[in-house]
Amino acid sequence: MSDLPSRADLEAALGHAFRDGALLREALTHPSARGKGEAAPDNERLEFLGDAVLQLAVTERLYDFFPAAPEGLLTQWRAALVSRSQMAKVGEAIGLGGHLAMGFGEERNQGRSRGSNLANAIEAVLGAVFRDAGYPAARGVVLRLLGAEISALASLDEAAAAAVTGNAKGELQELLQREGGEPPRYRCVREEGLAHDRVYEVAVEWNGAALGQGTGKSKQEAEVAAARDALHRRRARAAE
């Protein structure tokens, strides 16, 4: 079918051509694609590996860009750059959902656009690149996918950069309180995954309206991601 995205399209977006195509197929295989009792691999193990690759590549880049920044700020900036919501945005930007193999039920339930699936798949793809060609190649893909965000952060002074990735929940609450009404409310709309590897999706609402949404491996992380999303949306509307 000519309207389906090709492997070449994805490799071009990543900036990496796989020598071992089986690794890429595994990275793009959602657990729901396996039939009952099948032993075929899905992307969960590669996701585990890719998460570590992502963390290291971003940590290294921030360390180089901010030689005087204290450990606490570097940790905060890294958390913003590698958050589940950020990875989902990256996956959406390169059309990753169209490449995923998944079960009918998952696809029917908007699995191709679900943030958690996109974030998991991006990390799995990074793990696959690492297995295919080593850390330098995987680091190159990370910097290609997050280059604009990292460069934007590095172009700010440390005080301004801290404001970008700082206390998003506090900033959102302060902003809304100035406009009157109740404080924002955070509502967990979805939980999925194994007990030791849960993913939470949280919506932030105010005065009956949805302001933003985010995902994370804890409810707190998901709430922060939702607050960042709400702030981003409000700034975008103000700039229009």
C-alpha cells in the first residue's frame, strides 16, 4: 500500500540507516502485536535500553553546554528534555505512529497517536540504534531529534533556562490565580503498564476547561508534564 510510511522515511528522519532491520522491527513492535502465546519480541526491552542511552546523551550535552551549572539545575533541565511528553512530541513530529505494529484493539483505541506508545517507541528506537551501531550513532540520533530544544535551552542564561524548565505547576497556579477562580485541578485519566513500570497520563483542568495533558512514570512527573503543556499552549495562543 503506497500510502503507508516506508522504512526509508523513518531512517531519514532519524538520520540513521539500520544494518540490522530486525532491530528496527522489534523497536516498532507494540506488545499488543503479539498473538496469545507467541514468543516474538516486542519493544519493551529495547525501550529499557534506549531510556539509558537517551539519558546519557542528553546529560553529556548539557554538561558540555553549561560548564558552571550546578548538578540540581542540570538534573531539572534533563528531566524536561527527556520527559514522556517531550518524547511523545518527538514521536509525533517524525510520524512514528504510522510505523508501529500493534494489535487491532490497540489501533482501534487510537494507539498510534497515544503519547505513551510514541514515547516508548522513541526510546526503543534509540535502543535499537545503539545495538545496531553503538553509542556514537545513538547519540547522534538523540541530538538530531532534540537538537532544537537543547540549542534553545543553551542559548539562554542559566536563570532564564531555569524558568523554562522549573516549577511548572507553581508557575501555572500563580498565573491562573492572577486571573481569578479556583486553582488548577490535576486528574489521572489513564494508567497502564506493569506494576514496576507504570505510565500515567494526567490532564490539568481549570474552571471546567482542559488546559493541558502529560504523561510520566509517576503521577507527579505526569502532572508536571501536563502543567508544562498548559503553559506552552497559553503562550502559543498569546503569540497568535
